[in-house]
Amino acid sequence: MEIKIRPANPSDAEQILDHTKICGGETDNMSYGEEGFNITIEEEEKILEQIGKSHKQALFVAEVEGQIVGTGNYTGSNNKRIAHRGSIGLCVQRLYWGQGIGSALMETLIDFGKNTGQAKIISLGVRSDNQAAIHLYEKYDFKKIGTFEGYYEIEGKLIDVDYMNLKL
């Protein structure tokens, strides 16, 4: 299986929105459910166009045989006091878990944050019980810095999220 990691572009909008619905429907590890982002294709196209022009934001897609099966986003700030920080998020469809896509996206996001975003710290949030994701992040030297108790509420149950930092 050949995995291609590349920057997202506006023509990916429909596939990306479909991808978020797949990920959100397959796992409760995301900040959204099977509804995905609940925006129009045109709105997503505009967002992707803006991201493509930024050195503080990026969205990368993982493709297998021309289909988007994973995404990774980086968000930084132009605010001087927090411009040294960035945050990331990943979503890989369940069918492709354990095949190196998460690692490939992590490496791409860390490289972007360090070299383009000029970050000194990259942060992320992960469900406290998501051991597979925590293991991936620890592989890249992310360290837990705290827990936000009850961050999500899913089907009446409060779910904790750990925050992790990577110092570059």
C-alpha cells in the first residue's frame, strides 16, 4: 500500500468533509461525531484556500489510491505572545489504523511546525483512555502536561482529555 502525504487544496473539500463524517462515526476520539464539521463544500473550499496561503496553519491529507483516508492539521498564531506555539490534530480512518499513516502525518506536522510555523512548542489534546494515540505521540517525544477533566460529554458520560507538549 502506497501512502501519499500532501497539503490539502480546495478541490479536496468534499472528500475531506466525507472523511470527517467517517472518522466521527467510527470513533469517539474526535471532538465531533458522525455529523463531521457540518459545513458546506463551498465553505470548506474557502477555508482550504485560506489555509493554503498561511505559514501558521496547514492541513495535510493522507491518500491511498487517490482516496483521502487521513488528515493532520497544524494551527499556530500570529499573536506575538503565543506565536511560538502550535497545536495539531489527527484523524485516520479505522480501516487504515496501524499502517504508518499516523506516523507519516505526525512527521509532516512536526516538520511544518518547526520549519514553517517557527514553533518552539507543539501541543495536542488526546482522550485520556486512547492508549494507541498516546503511544504514537510519546514516540515523537510528546509529554503529558495535564488533564482536562470532563472535556467531552458523550452519551451522558464525561470524558477526560490529556494535554501533551513537544518542545522543539
